[in-house]
Amino acid sequence: MQNSLKWGSLLTMPNKKKQPKNKKDMLWIEAKRRCRLNNEDIRMAKEMGLNPRSLIKNIPSMSEQWKSPVKDWIHEMYEKRQKKTAK
């Protein structure tokens, strides 16, 4: 019995993940990872015109415990803007 799939070929198989196209996409991926955001949070941030660097800069440090996490901050801003546009 000869196995056509060898162990070495498993290690060299290409990764099927999409590669980011430009630097801006790389920044969004970095912001998503560091701020622990999901795709919906990223969509909200982009819709409000935020850039990934502003999200990363607003990550609360240990001495800034009064600051809410970036995810909550985005949701609060989005809700406020939705209420303003509804009026």
C-alpha cells in the first residue's frame, strides 16, 4: 500500500488565507488583533471614518482604568451617531 500523500507535503502545503493587498489593510488587521475586534466592529469603525491608528492609540493602559475598551468605545460612538441621524 503506497500512500500518495507524504508527511513532508503536508508541511509545505500553501496556506489558503487571503493576504492583505496593501499597507492600510495590514493596519486594519493589526488593529483588529490588538484591540480584540471582530468584523462587525471594524465595519462600524470604518463607517464612522476612524482609522486603525486611532483605534490602536486608544487602547487603555493599566494606569487608564477609567477608559473603556476600544470595542465598547466604538459601540458607544456608533450608537450616539445613529441616534443623531435618526432625529
